[in-house]
Amino acid sequence: MTSEPTPLYRRLWVVVLAALLPTAALSVVAVVVLQRQQRAEVTRASIETMRAMGSAVDQVLDNTRALAETLAVSQALDNGDLPAFYEEAQRVASLHPDWVTIALSDTAGQQVINVLEPLDATLPSVADRESFRRVISTGKSAVGNLNPAPGEPGVAVRVPVMRDGKITYVLTVVVSPESMREVIRRQKVAPDAVLSIYDAQGNHVARSRNHERYLGKPGSKRLREIMASGNEGWGPSVTLEGQPIYAAFSRSAASGWSVAVGIPKGEIDAVLRQALITMGVGAVLSLLLGVLASLMMARLITGPIAALRLSAQTVGRGEVPQLPPMQIAEIQEVAQALVGAARARQQAERSREELLEREREARTAAEDANRSKDEFLAMLGHELRNPLSAISNAVSVIEASRQMSPDAAQRAQAVIRRQVDHLARMVDDLLDVARLVTGKVLLKQEELELAENVKHSIATLKAGGVLDAHELSLETEPVWIRGDSTRLEQVVDNLVVNAVKYTPKDGHIWVTVKPRGDRAILEVRDDGVGIDGELLSQVFELFTQGERALDRSQGGLGIGLTLVRQLVEQHGGSVRAESAGLGSGSKFIVELPSTEAGELDSPDTPSTLRQGCRVLIVEDNSDARDMLRALLEMFGHSVRVAADGPEGVKLALDDKPRVALIDLGLPGFDGYEVARRIRAELTRDDTFLVALSGYGSAADKQRSRQAGFDLHLVKPVGSEDLNQMLQAVMQPAPAPARGASSG
């Protein structure tokens, strides 16, 4: 007796049920593998984030240490002038709102200066003795731990003050924890994550949540156990608020400080739960589809099922499956869904790679910018030391040679004048490029003949000796433009000086001016070292320079060509550089819109008055006061001086000088108060008030106008500019309206 054949749908049920068990087992394995991969990825990403955050913390401490080391070499400490150093430290502290204080201690730990207290106040010994002892024993800087003092908690960054190879003082900058909170705010992590920064003792310096509550306190017990495992780590923990988290940390080898992040467990485990649910739903749907297919198309279903299985494996490998047409519409739709999912996955992978590439490019750009900044600061230090050294030597010559000849004295004075002018030009270039980049330079345009403008610039350079070691050929044709004569001379000066820098001695420089259609063409060409292809595309970028000798005998900050481009573009023109490569010389071509020659208005220039006027100088620096007085008396003016605010107000009200030159930083009360008190009694027609300051921003000038000043001049003020200002005030025509400013 033969058994009855089993219906196909029953066989398929058995097959499906038999296949379900290994499928379920594979799903469990897949979930476990997925869980491990997910956690490994989260671990890697979290630790990398902590490394980056630790680098940011080290950067804050390193920047503070570098500024402290700069302050430690103060000339006032060399001279033993503690009051002068106290004022200098107060000025530096005012520039850094995230600093709690600056203190100076002797080698026994007794504070001698603290900018939070008066100079003659009785001060306590230093706190955090451990970091102080490290500085004394090693002669190197050290970062202390958080001192959670009520009201003003802070971290001590200490540097030794070395003189003749010995420690004379220890300089301490106390940094507020708020600077570390700023580092935390810049991190891009999940909104519910908790970021913390710990000092070398494991106490909180900053925290993204409940910062004030846990300041100076250690992390949770479980986190401390994780952090004791090494310099980096990851593991389950809880926050101080009791929230379950996965924690990652990284410890700095330089400072011993640590940074940690806590990610809520729910955010990570939710991904795993979603994957499990998705796989479960998929398994159920597959079972239902298999049963339905077994009932409807018994023999026709096995082939498409096999094709779909192979397609799913293809999708798992990240490939797009190639499926033949299916006879069953539902299976065809599943096949199309697999193809769509595969393409969507490929698109997601491409998007991910693009994001990673952009991140790498951004990181590279940031590293390049940081490197350019470091190179520029080193270059600026070198450029400032050269003229300062020459000035120092010239002063020493004058002081040491009481019987020196007039020629020797004149040479020393010429050195001082040249180097002071050089320093002023560097500062002017830095200010100019900042104003140009921010669009704050207004051109005083007029109709002018470009060739004559260029000839004047070349004559000035020759008179200054810039071209003494080079041969210059000048070919010009008349061409009229509309522009700012002074700024265009600045363009010519920078291009010619750039050619001199990169052209060996006895080299040749060609300057040509000619019309071309509706454009005026200025070319500066040399037979110098040339420009390689990589630098050619960046030559007008800020702080970009070609290779220079170690001695940097020609100097420069790498901003001249940036000024050229900005000024030319403000004139509606363009500039480009050309070079066949290293050793082939270079050529810079400026194109400006030309105009038809017109009638130039010749403003009437009032004759210079030679009679003097009564001038009051209010300046607390005795050297600056004496030299300015001597200069004005040489010009024929009658001068009286005052060393502080109260004396300046008294002399002004008693004598009613025609002009009062007032420094803004004065003892007694500042220059703003001096101006207000004078203006309460005297009008502008009585006394013309001029503010003298090292600061010249729009806000500084606005403040001086509000105090009653008529003019704001930025130090150093040239002698000719000063004399012209005085002569203008003495002109019978109405003086400029109050609030005019210069510099």
C-alpha cells in the first residue's frame, strides 16, 4: 500500500520551518556581531573625540604657558622694577578675561605681586605647593591642579623667571575653569552626552552638565576605575547624577589632565534593538511570503526564491544584484526592492566617503592655517628683534661715547630713525591688511596720471637706498586713471620691494607703464630667483613667502602682496603673477581701468605758518614727554608739560593753550577724564584737544570723541604729521569739525 503524496504546500511548510531554525540562529549570530561592531565603532569614535578634545585642552594650557613665558622675560624684571612689572602684568591680565590673576612669587613661595591686590598689599604664600615645587626643582614650567577657592576657582600655570641661569621668581597665571568650559562647548557630540575635564588629581575642572555643582569634585567611582586602566579607555559607567552611560576617556601625556565623555546607554542600545526588531520582522515576512508562494505557485517559487537569496548576499557585499525578470509580480517587486536597497546603500556609502573626505580636507586646512600662524609669529618675532637690536646698539653707542664725533652721533641717530620707521611700517602694513580684508579702507580717488605716480614712487625708493644694489629700468607712457595716489604708490612700493627681496645683488628690475585699450598696465619684472608652480597660485595669500635664507636679511612679514591685491581690486583692477619657474625671474602685472585725461582741480594749499603756538603736553612717560617737548620747541612752539591728569587739567585751565596733546593712559585719572574736565570749562575755539594712544580702532576713536577730543592720533606720530596738524589748527580758516580722527 503506497502512502499518499504530501501536498506541496505541506512540504513547503516543513521546508520553511526547517529553514527557520538555522535562519534564527544566524540572526542571533548576526545581532551579536552587529552589536560588537557597533560598540567597537562607538568606542573608536569616542576615543578619537576625546583625543581631539584633549589636544584642545593642551592648546589652551600651552597658549597660557607661552604668554606667561613671554611676560617672564619682561625688561622690568631685569631692572628689578616691580611697580613697572605690576602695571605691565595688569595690562596683560586685562586682555585675557579668562585669567583670574597674575602673580609673582619668590623662590620660597611668598607672593610679591598679585594683580588682584594693591602693589603694597600683604600677600599670602602660594597655593598648590606641589606645582610650585616642580618649577623650583626642574626649572621648567608646570601646570597645577584646580584650586576650588570660593568665588575665584582657577588652575595655576607656572613658569620660572630665569636670570643668569638661576630662578629668581616664579610667575603664575591662574586660568579660570570657564576657558575649559569653552573647549567643551566647541565639541560636537550627542545632546545627551556628558563631557568632563579633569586635572591631574582626577577632580572636575569643567563639566557640560551641573558644572558649578561638581567643580573640584572627582568623577564617579566606576569612571575612576576605568581611568585607572591606562591613558585611554572605554567601558560602562554611571554619571554623578546616576544615569547609566558608556564612558570614554583620554589622558594628556603633557599635563596629566584627562577628558571624558559619557554617552547614554539608551542611545547606543537603541540601535541594536532596532536591528533586532528589523531582522525579526524580516524573518516573519519571509516566512509568510514563503507559505503564500507554496500555496499559489508550488513549482514556480523555488527558482525565484533561490535568485532572491543570491541577490540578498550580493546586497550584503555592497553590490547591486542583476536579476532576471520574474514571472510572479510580488517576487519581482521584492527583487526591485533589493536592487533599490543596494543602490541606496551604495549612495549612502558614497555620501559617507564624501563627508569623510570633506572632514579630512577641513582638518588639513585647519592644520595648514595653524602652521601658517606659527610660521608668521616666528617671522614676526624675528622681524621685530632686528630693528630693536639695532636701536638698542645705537642707544648704547650714544650712551657710551660721550666724546663721540658729530658724524658718529648723526649715524647713530639715523640708525634709530630708520629702525623706528621700519617698525612703524610693519605695524602700518598689519593694520592696512586688516582694514582691507574687513573693507574698512576708503579710497580718496582723484584723476591722476599713473606714470607720474610710479615715477614718484621709484624716486622715493631710490632716495631711501632701497635700489642701491640693483639696476632698475623704467619705461612709461602717459595713461590716466582714477584712483588714490597714496594707495597706488603703496602698490608700486610693495611690488618693487618684493622684486628687490628676491633678486640677487646687481640683478635687474624692469618697471613699465603703458595703456592697453581701456586699461592701464603696470608691470614689475625681475631676473631673480623666480617662483615655483606650487607657490605661484598662493603668492597673494596672507603671510605667503618664498624660500628665504636663514638670516632673512631682506625682512618682511609676507603681507605686501596681499596688500597689493586688495588695493588693486578696490580700484576695480586685477593683479597676477607670472614665472617660468625657479631661477627664471618673475613678473607681476597690474591692470587698472583707464580714463580720458581731464582737468585736475588744484586745491589751494595755504601757506605754512611759521609762527608758533602755545602747546600743552600731558604725558606720564618722561622720555616720551621730554622728546616731544624738544621736537615742538624746535618747530618754534611754546610748550608746557604735565605728568598726570590733575596737573594737566590745572595747566590747561590756567594757561588756555591753543593745543593740548593728551596721552590716554595717565595716573591720577585718565586722558578721557582730562578731556571731559577741560571741555566743561573751555570751548574748542579756546583749546584744541588731541588724544595720543597706541589704540586706533573705530571704537577707540568714538570713545575719544565722546570724551571731548577733537582729534585722535595713533602712536608713533611722525614729526611732519604733528607739525602739519599744529599749523592747520593755527590757520585762520575754520578748523575741522569736532570728532575728526586720524590713524
